[in-house]
Amino acid sequence: MTIKLLLSKIRRIDFEKYGPLFALAILFIISAIASPYFIKTRNLLNILRQVSYTGIIGLGMTFVIISGGIDLSVGSMTALVGGIMILTLNHFGGGVSAILMVLLVGILLGAGAGALNGIIITKGRVAPFIVTLGTMAVYRSLTLYISNAGEFRSNSNLYPELGMGAFLEIPNPVWIFFLLAILCSIILNYTKFGRYVRAVGSNDKVATYSGIRVDRVRFLTYVLVGVMVAVSALLLSSRLNSISSSNAAVNYELDAIAAVIIGGTAMSGGSGTVFGTVIGAIILGIVNNMLNMLGISPYLQGTVKGLVIIGAVLIQKKKKRS
Amino acid sequence: MDPVAEKEIPLLEVKGISKEFSGVRVLDRVSFSLSRGEIFGIIGENGAGKSTLIKIISGIYHPTEGSLLFEGKSVTVRDAETAHKMGINLIPQEFNLIPEMTVSENIFLGKELRNRWFLDKRAMIEKTRSLLEHLRSDIAADARIESLSVAQKQMVEFAKALASESKLLILDEPTTVLTRKEIDILFEIMRQAKQSGVAMIYISHKLKEVKEICDKVMVLRDGKLISIESSEHLGVHDMATKMVGRELSQIFPPKAKPQEDTVLQVRNLSVPNCLEGVSFDLKRGEILGFAGLVGAGRTELAETLIGIRKKSAGTILLNGKEVYVKNPTRAFASGLAYLSEDRQGSGILTAFGITENITLTSLKRYSRFLLKKKEEALKAQEYVRKFDIKAASLKTRLEFFSGGNQQKVSFAKSLDSDPQIILIDEPTRGIDVQAKHEMYRFIHSLVEGGLSCVLISSEMEEVIGMSNRVVVMKEGRITGILTGDQINEEEIMFYATGLKGVA
């Protein structure tokens, strides 16, 4: 009797942790059967490269959501930071030193934009949803204004090598995505900050009574996601060597949040893994890829993506209840 | 039915009502009856069973055994809605008003007046106005609840109960938030209601008021009925004596002798609506008990000391030096620790394991860029052994723990920051006897080692059995500091109810 109980418990914990991985494995097998082209290395690498932009943002978003928040402004923020990165690049002549300046300016700008969200949320005591809904509009509008609703174009020949290049056959964005994932996983599991993020999301009153500066922890999660946005903006703008003020990074917030949720992080905060978010991002990428290969109308892709997100949450709910 | 006969049948008869919560009997075969136009007082210590009893009458709890007769008929009060329809209305301690809605919208919530299809707002506002006039209140009928003072909200609750033509009104501590003038108005209204035949159950810790307004007084202790007497023949001193009066039934370790030096000095500490001019000293190795009734401001005092509440005046001196505790982080860094009364609400994270809970406050010590998880686990292991915490593993989530084991983890957590002073708030609430004894032993061994302890407890025996001195609080003030032979239940109750000391 007790052994049975124990076994069922073990099974549940395992499923909770590796559920997204199982889902990915099943999806992978189905896709491989559905289309022989799917398991070609080039296609797989392509999928990974495509998901890395929103995946990187999703890494930061994982911290925000675990702490009990949300950030809707990341898409607009990517466009704004990316646009200003290109302006910086052109200003400094497009060489190596210019690219270093781009990195510096971009990270400061991303952190600043995230800090703005964080300050309004913690000091102004406004719901994160509202604040970031507002800054989503603000950041996009600033992007449009600066470029006069046009395109930021780089004059550099060197810059695209960053986003287009590959190391050991694997595209640079994929490398950076995975390296940042490892870094974020270490931050979440092996640092004081990571522990505090989970404590704050789990019960902010207990966190306060434990001497944790809850507001500061929350604030820092928004700064972190801002930095991730800057990295994503760097990779995106260097791949395209331009940023379109109206089209760049549109709906990135949805994909980033979806990756986090599909990865098993609870929307209510308190628990979640970086590993799960990586899996979540890849699942979304494969779904998109399959829909393309099966010749399904691109207009329907949103429907499928939406159903996958809702399905993931429903499964999680069921798990919790059982 | 002719009016004379109707008058002879009691409005409410409670027959042998008992209530158990997971095997623990909190109410034991209580019987009484209540006539129309009678004001019936219920008094007793915290945990005596008063709230449970009125929750049964108003349909929130169901009795384990016993029956209720209303107007001579046996009734089953299924839920609050049933009680409401029968004419039983409870005015709770915590208000049931919707802050965003107006006074009249609240009063007519669920029984809105309509003219054909639409709400008849004018009629509702008119009726509210006349109700409030009757209560001699100047609250505007269209004022939003959130803009009202606490006393005004109380009035609205009263108006709401009157609007639904109650036969039995239950008032749970109605005067805690009222000024004397407002209390007079309330009593006036109660007398009017009494004239028109409404029966009332009145629960209060303020014994003088109970004597003033009630016809009969029932005393409950440990869930048992002690006495029902006419308030004419029952003095307030007798009430207090009846409320306590039991032997010390728990074994406490012998009291340790405090050292000479003072570690904590609190001078004139005030927090608006909460604390007023609180001053006391704490010696090294001393257990300073804090007694008082619910709402006396003891938890609030602890929360102010650790910087969760902002003080408006007063000074806090640690080892003779003034400290400014801006937030808990600062308080814990300067050597204070707090064991919360609300274990699951503010003490521990039920989704975390033992280790992660224990080191949450002291995490800085286990962190240099990365967390030293091995050290954390070793430390947790040490506490598990020392406090005999029973768990499958250090990673088991605390939600699967018993109250006693959770409390031990919570205690370990507040100790891991190596405090000089620990503020312990209701350390044994909701834990079993065995764990209680262990807690007493731990606290005792800690003060012997030179830790100083503020012990807040609503369990008299605990305060008496553990403390070197006892501070009694009432309504945010200290009414007395008792030493030696003065530390007994009666004396504490006199100070706690304001019969002795500065009111």
C-alpha cells in the first residue's frame, strides 16, 4: 500500500520535471515520421536558430514569471534596442570597436528599459501586466518615431557575421542561447538571487518576513529580462543587418511567455526551470517547422500555437489536481 | 398562535451542542436558551469556543452532535443563507462589505429593490437613508465603503442586519473599534432593537460593557459551559475569575535566571491605530512573556520591532545603542529574529524543502557567488537532529509535514541567523502536546545559553510557566508588567481586560 503510494509519488515528480521533455520527444518522433526532411541536420539547426531569439528572452522571462510577474514589453523592447544598436553601429563606423560599442549601449539600454518596468511595478505598486502593457506601446512607438516608421539599416559588412556566422557548424545564436541557458540555470539554482526569486514567487509575505528585500528581487528580474532582450536584439539585428521598426520582433512576448509556460513554469509563480523553457522554445519551433513543411497555411499557425499553449497549461493543471 | 404562548417558547434553544475538529473537541455539550428581546452575553478566553458556537448558530459550521431549536422547531442550519432566511444575522469581527460599492448597494446586496426591469436606486437610497437616520449616523447613503472609517463600517453592518428584519442578531466583538461615544450609540440601538423583540448574542472581551448591556452572561472555558447567570448578580471580577481558574496542567522546565545586562530597551514606541507609548526592557537570558487578549497589539509590537510596521514615535535600543530598523533585513542583521504566529502565512514556504527553508533568512552566509549547498545541507542536518524533525529527506516539501514539524523548521529558520534576541509569537499554536513540550525545552535551553526571548502567547499557562516577567497589553498599550507572585491567571486577566492598570 505505502510502496504503491510512494511509487505513484515518484512517478508524479518525475513527470512534473520531465513532462516537457517527454512532449518534445513525442513531437520529435511524430515529426520525423511525418516528414523525412525534418531530421536533416540543416533543418534541425535551422529550427534551433529560429527559436533562439525568443528563447533567449524566454530565459529572462522565466525569472520574471517564477517571481510572480509578467513582461509584455519584451517584443517592443527588442525592436527599440535593436534599432538603437544599428544607429550606434553606423555612428561609430561599423568596425570591431563599433560592434563592442553596440554591445555596451545595447546591454545598458536593455537593462535600463527593464529597470523602468521594474521601478514602476515595485515603487508604483502597479500590476506588472498593466505596466508592461503600457511600456509595450511606448517602446514600439519610440522605435517608429526614431526611424520615422521606416527601417534601421546598417552600413557595416562586419556586423552580419555575428548573427549569420557559425562555430563548429552550429549557428552563433544557438551557441549563445545554450550558453545563456546554462548560465541562467546556474543563477536560478545555485545563487542567492535564484533562491530569492523562487521564494518571492512562492509566497512574498514569507519572503518579507525572512528578511528578503522582495521589491529588489522583483526589480532585478525585470533588469535581467531586459539584458536578455538586448542579447536577442543584437543577434536579430546582426542577422538581418537591419531592424524594421514596424515588423521586427512583433509578438516576441507571446513566444517567450509561451516557451516558459510550455516548459512547465507555473504562471502563479514559485517554481519553474530554465531547462523547461529551453524545451518549451524548441517545442514551439518544431510545431512551426512542421506546419510549414506540411504546407499548412501560415495564417493557421497562430491557431495551432495557441492550442499548444492552452493544452500545456491544461495538462499542468490536471497534474496538480491528481 | 396567540401572542402569550409565542412569548413563552424560547426563540432559540441550543441543546448539547458539541464540535470536533479533526478529533479535537473544541465545544463540549453546550446548552442554553434565548428569549425574544433578550441580550445574551458570551465570555471566555481565546480558544474557549465562543466563535465556534456562534458559527454553528449562524450556519457556518455544522455541529458534531446536539441540536438547535428555533421558534420551538428543530432546525438544521445548513449554511449562512439558511440562517439568514430564518432571521439569524451575524455581524462579524471582520466586515463583510464590498469596499468598491456604496453603502446602499452593500445594504441591499442580494436583495436589490427593482421597478419592473431596472434597479430602483432611488428607493434603495431612500430606505438606506432612513435606516441610517434611525441609527443616528451621518454616513451618506451613496458613500463608497472604502471611504468610511472602521466605526462607520460597523454602523453599515448594523444597518444591513436591521434592513433584513432580524429575529436574532449575533454581535462578535462589536466595540473593539468603536469610541466610547459610538459605543453609547450602539448600545442605544441595541436597546431599541431589544424593545422591538430582537434577541441578541453579544460576544466581548470587555467585561464592563458585557455587564452594562447584557441580561444574562454565559461563561465558556475550554469548550465547556461554566455558568449562565443574570448579569445583575455577576460582578466583572467574578467573570474574570470564572473565565480562567484552572490548574497548570503542563510541565515546564524550571525558569532560568536572567543575567544583569539589558539587551533590548524599547521606549515610547507608537504606531498609529496600533501601539501607543510602549516601553519595556529585556535582559540577557530572560524570557519576557507578553499576555493579552486578541487584538491587544502584541503581534503588531513584534512586527514593529522587526521593521515590518513603521513606527511613528519611540526608540529601540540594542545593547544600549539606538537602532533604526527600516526593514526585516536590517532587523535580522542587527541580531533580532522572529518566529511568526502565522506559520504558513509568513513563517515557512510550504513549497520548499527543509534545507531551503532553514537557510532562507541566513542565506548570505552560505553564498559566495554560488551557494554552498553542502554546507546548507549539513547545517539543516544538524537542526533535524537537534530538534528531532521527522522527515523522509531534507528535500521533502513542508506541505507534507505535521504542524509540529513545520513549527520546528520555522524555529530552526529563525535561529539560523544567530540572533541575540528572538521574538516568539504563539510558538505552540496548532501543534500537538509532544511537540509543545519539545518547544518549551528548546526555548529554555536557548535562554540558558544567553539568548533573550520575547514570548507572545495567548495560552496563559505557557506565559505563566515560561516567563521571568509578564507584560500585559490591552488595546495597543502596556497595562502592567508583572513579576514573581503577581504572575497568575487572574491577575493577568484583570490587566488584560482593563480592570487593573492603566486603561
